[in-house]
Amino acid sequence: MDKSKLQLMESAPIYTAILKLAVPTVLSMVVQVLYNLTDTFFIGQLNDPIQVAGVTVALPITMMQMALAGIFGNGGGSYVSRLLGAKRLEEARSTVSTSLATSFMISILVAVVGTILAPQLISLSGASSASYKYALHYVQILLICSPIPMLNFALSQLLRSEGAAKAAMNGMIVGTIVNIVLDPLFIFVFKMGVSGAAVATVLGNAVGVLMYLMHYTKGISPVRPAIRYISLKKDIYLEIFKIGIPSSVSQITMSLGSSFAYKLASSYSDNAVAAMGVSMRIFSIPTFVFLGVAIGIQALVGYNYGARLFHRMRETIYKALLINLSLSALGILLFTLFPGALIRIFISDAEVVSLGTMILRSYIWAIPFAATGMILMMTLQATGKSFPSLIVALSRQGIVFIPALIILNSLFGFKGLVFALPVADAVTVAISSSFVAALITKTKGRY
């Protein structure tokens, strides 16, 4: 690691370090939001709730792809940050190389198995007879091309783990621009509909992968991957899986929870599914900003934990929480004043706008919990706390969210269904707070 990055991690003022690491990551997350919203936005311009519902029910399947890539992106990244803090550069380089090679092999398996099982997966995600064909056309393309989006995700996380947040941001920005330019071309000009949106997404990811790989060719990365550094050592895989699997479980349970929510919503109407899909995409705006700050501090927390600079680790956590809670006030204001206008950006169907407005107003209660929860979850991952990470991962979209969906839907109907997310976020923050409080208490007095 070069001297400027070393100084940033070890001795720069905490707010300065957070801003330098988090601002590029937040910008990357904002770009990621645009990336996620692009397909929904352009499909929404057809003003067909059924096609929007088709793209919506396909989302949990693509989340599964990211969950598997996250085992090696998040798990490998957490270990790399700690290894860099401990000045174990050779092991860090081996971890990056092994993470990328294994992620690529798994992505090929996902492409084969996912393509075969796509019809069954779409049905389980809550597709109706009307939206089924649109969801299938969309997801088949993404599954066949699994190596591209999965490598894109893993590479971006590994770059951030070495403090190369700007390189990760640049790749995401260029990829998103490509997606935004190609979406209307394929959807409207070539009249490919949802299939065109999927093709544009894959091509945008491909450009991102090329940008990330270019970073490594410049010779400035301390952990540049190489075939000779790929290792089958048990210790490396254990460290990757220790954090990567809980992180992946979080994504998998999120996918399952989303699928279950869309399945319940489909019992009301395709308009309800479309409204929930659009609302959840809009909710991702503040959520991804909070996640950007959390990911931005991951390398800082992990490095200082590995270097046993516990006072800097604690200060980073406190100040990151303050930043996210301040940002949450802006999210609450946005959802309070303009819920209907936000929905109409994507689709003008009157019923979808009405349902979406109600959903966004319920999500106001989830915003501060999401802001807090992201920092707490990333702290547990950065410090290698595998069991607490697993418990938190299972809680938000699994142990808590799915039962909340069932109970609130049965008691209050669709209005109860949409309040399951705030309830799950609140309970998960309570659980993760206890784990992080124990970590902070344990490190006090140890400098």
C-alpha cells in the first residue's frame, strides 16, 4: 500500500479519511441506484404495469447472482483489508486472485443451472399468467450472461477493499452510462421491450468489468491478481467464507423475502406488484447512499482493527453513524413531501401511483433504521465477526421479515404487507446494536 493510503488509514483525521473513502463509494452507490432504476424507468415509459411487474418479479433472481458473487467480493474484500492492515501483502494478493477465479467458476455454474431452472424460478417469484413471459424473457438473458454481472460485482468490492474507491466508482459510472444510452435504443428503437433492457444491462456490466481490470493493469494496485497467486489453501477460503457466506446469506434472504413479498402482492393484482417494485426501487435511493458510507468505512474499520488501532476503529464507527443519521433526515423529507411525484417519474398509471404513494409513506419509518443498520452490519463484516454477521444477515430479510410479512398481511391486508419492511429493519438494528456494543466494549482499554 502506498504511503498516501497508509497515512489515510492510520493517521489522517477520521472525518477526512471517511470522506475520502466514502464519497467516491457513495457516488458509486448513487450510480448503482441509477443503474438499478434504468430498466424500471424505461419499461415504465411504456405505461404497462404488467411489464413493470414482470421486471419486478425477476429482481430477486438477479439478487441471487449478486449474493453468490458477494461471497468472494465481500468476504474476500473484508479479509484483504485486514491483511493490508497487518502488512501481509502476499496473502492479500493471493486472496484477491483466488476470490476472482472462484467467483468466475461459480458464475459459469449459475449460468447453466439458472437458465435451465428459469421458468420455475420465475413462477416462485410471484409472476402472474400475464407477467410471466416478460419476466422470463428478461431473466433468461441475465442468467445466460451470469459471469459478466457477477464478476462486475466481485471486482468492485475487491477494489474498494484496497482503498481504490475512485476506480470502483469510475467503472460503475461508465457502465451505467452505457446502460442508460442502450436501454431506450433496444427497448424503443429496436422494439425489444424487456429483452432489450436485459441486453443493455449485460453490456453495461461488461464495460464495468473492463474498467476494473484496467485498474489492475496500471501497476498501482498492491494486490494485483495473477494466475500464479490463485491458491487452494484452506485458510484463505475459510477467511473468505467466514464473512462472505453471512454476507451472501443476507442477499439470499433478501431475495427470498422479496420473492415472498411479491408473491403476496400478486394475490391482490399486477398493479400491486408493479407499485411495490417501483417503490422498492425508489427506497433503494437513500438505502444505497447509506450503504455507500458503510462500504466506504469498511476498509478503514478493517484496516485499523487489523492494525490494533482500536481507538480509530471506534471513532470511525461513531462518526459514520452520525453521518448516516444526518443523511436519513433528507430521505425522510423526500418521501414525506413527494411520494406521488416520485412514483410518477416511473409510471403514470393512476392505481399504481396511488398504491406506490401509500407504500413510500410506510417506508419513511424504515429510513433511519436502514441508515443505522448499514453501518452496524458493515462493522461486523469488516472486523471478521462471522457469527454475529450471520445472525444479522438472517434477521433483516429472513427470520424477521418473512414472519412479519405473513402476520401483518393476514391482520391488515396490503397495508400491513408494506409495513413489514420497517418492522424488520427496526428489529434487526436492535440485534446488530448489541453485537457492535459488545465489540466496542471489548476493545476499550486496548488502544
